[in-house]
Amino acid sequence: MNLNINKFQKNLYASLSTNLALIIYSVLIAIVLWFFISITIYPTTPKTFTDIPIEVDITGTSAEENGLSVISASSKSATVTIKGNRSSIGSLTADDLVAQAVVENVNSAGEKTLEIKVHSKKSNIEFEVTSLNPSKLIVVFDKIDTREYPVTVEAPNIKAAEGLYMDNSDFKTSPETIEISGPSKQLDNIERVVALVSEEQELETAYKFHTSDIVLYDKNDLKIDTKKLTFDTTELDVDISVYMQEKLGLSYDLKYAPLTFDKDFLPLEMNVDSISLASPNTDLEKIDSWSIGSIPLYDIEWDFNETYELIIPENYKNLSNLSSVSVKLNTEGLASKTVTVNDISIVNAPSNYDCTVNSYGLVFDIIGPEEDIAEITEKDIIATVDLLKYTIQSDSFIADATISFSNYDRVWAVGLQKVAIEATPVVTTTQ
């Protein structure tokens, strides 16, 4: 036994006699001494952690009660320095710490500054936070809402072929509206929703495009960031119509003119003489002029000046933006005078009635070329009552008289002349 102890002592003395061994033993002794001093003389120590995630939990808070949601936060992580007992915090890592924003008294939407508290996920570990960056968190709260918006179309590189017309305001999407969900304040800023067709094409007929490019604009026509917004659909079909366009002269339908009247002579003037229209088909090729409507000849008096609303089919485009046309009588070279007619004839009377005129002395104005008006007399004026269009139901009734002029095809009567008619049933006798 003594021999073994003596041998160990000799080996120890031998090892200590070398420089390398002295260094190693010195380091080991220093570490032991440092650990002993740290525990006994300096029991607490600071420790710094980086990239600690910052949590914003509104569960059960006033923010949740008021229907608010977290829209954004000024930082996602924090750097924290803590001080505590070496034996407690020495083994802590960044994954053991939680940085929690304190959500209190958040009752309305807007930007709020919140305190940040740091604690350990491990229980029974106490420490003091000596440094925290950021020390506060700026959080934007808002209500999440869903609203419906109409969709318009922008197709800057789509053009109609030569001779055809394309109306940008007539572009249609399917669906025509989309629902957008997101912060209410951001939804308030949406002025228009645009489906963008980026293709470049020249169209000769209607065409359907497909797009998933949806752009939002505010009232200043600036694009809105859509990162915090969601759409019920991002797939849209866009229908673009192409129209044929024609410039047509304006015309009217002259009603109740005698067969002998020269319609081409009538000096009616319009404030415009043509209109430009577009149609989604080739119907315009079949039309020589566009009618403003019907004008009864007897309505055209000396100071005739009437306005007629233009009726355009719903699927047509009025490229002239012309809604009405004014028509007046050009009286240059014309004359007017008042005449009286006593001779009134009846035609097409039913065979089972004896019909007679009970009106005499029809008084009305006539208009025509100056030379015709100067020459015309009562014997040139023919007043006729055609009973073919009447069903006789009483022994007296009122009928319209047609006024015409023998040998004068450019003269007309003003006003609708009414004549009293007496109808007596014809009594037949049997043999």
C-alpha cells in the first residue's frame, strides 16, 4: 500500500515539473475559484436575449368586446436584458421568454401605444427587466368589415378595328360586383374597383377576356395596397362589345297629307341634319336615315316650331349625344290666309244609313307659296268626310274632314277640321 502512495506522489511531482501541466492545472483551479466567487460574492447577473417575438393577444380584452382586430404593429420582435439569480436565469434561452403587449382600454379604432411585459414560460423563475427595445409597441386597431363594390374595366391596349366603335364605359364584367373584406378605414378609401385587361388586341367583333388582375383606387386615383384585404373572387370575365357606326341624315314622317300633296316641297328645317349612331350588329347598313317621328300636316301652322325627343334603342349608342331635334317652318316665299268652305262631301257612307253634313261654313287658315295663295279660291278647296273608318252608333256624331286642293299640290290647311254628321237609318219595305 505504501509503495502505491509513494509511486503516485512521484508521478504527481513529475507532472508538475512540466510547463504544460502547470498551465492546465492553473486554468482548472482558476475556473473553480471563479465559479466559487461568482456564486458567493456575485449571486445575480444580467443576460441579454434578441429576437423575442412580441405577442398581441386581444382575447377577452376591451378591443375584442368592441369588435376590433389587430391590423398592424410597429415591431414583431424585441431585444431584452434581464437580471436575476445566476442559478435561475443561467439556463434560460430566447425560446423561454415571451414579450406580451398589454391591451387595455382599447375601445375604438386607430393607432394605440401599448406597454410590453416580458415573462418566462418556465414557472418559478424570477428576474428583473433592465432593458427592453422597443419599450412600447404601436398597434393599429380597426374593425374588419365586408362590403360590395361594382367593378369597372380598364383595357388600355384593346382597340376597335378601323370603321368600328368601342365604348369603354360599356365594358362588362362577370360577376359585376365583388365583395372585399378588410379594415373598415381602408375600405372607406376605396373609390373604384378596376378589372385590368393587359392583353393587346384589335377587335372586329365582341370578345370575352379573362383576368385576375384587380386594382383598387382611392379618390385621388392612387392605387391602394391590398395586402390586408381579401376578395370573394379574383377571377373575372370581361365582355367587350364592338359596334358598327354610321352617320345618318334625319327625317320625319309626314302624316295626314292628301295624296296629291308634294311632300318634298314642305319647307321644314331642323336645327341639325344628321346623327352618328353605333349598333352591335349590321342593322345600320339597312337604314338610309333616322326618323325623328311623325308630324301631322295639319299641325304645321305659320309659327310652327316644335322639339322632338330622339328615341334611340337601348342597345344602340348615340355618338352625337343628341337628345332632341327642333323643327320649324321656313316661311320665306310662303303666304297664309283664312278661307271659308261650305261645300262638304261625304264618301263611303254605309248603305243602311242616310248620312248628311250638319256643319256649314268651315273656317280655317291655309298656307302655301305666295302665288298659289293669291290665286286660290273656295272652289279650289275640297272638304271630304270619309265614313269608312267610323262605326255609326247614334243618329249624330262628329267626324274629321280632309282638306285637299285641286290644282295646288303645295298648299295645306291648318288645324283638324271637325264636321257634325247626322245619320238616319234607311227603312226598307218588303213586298
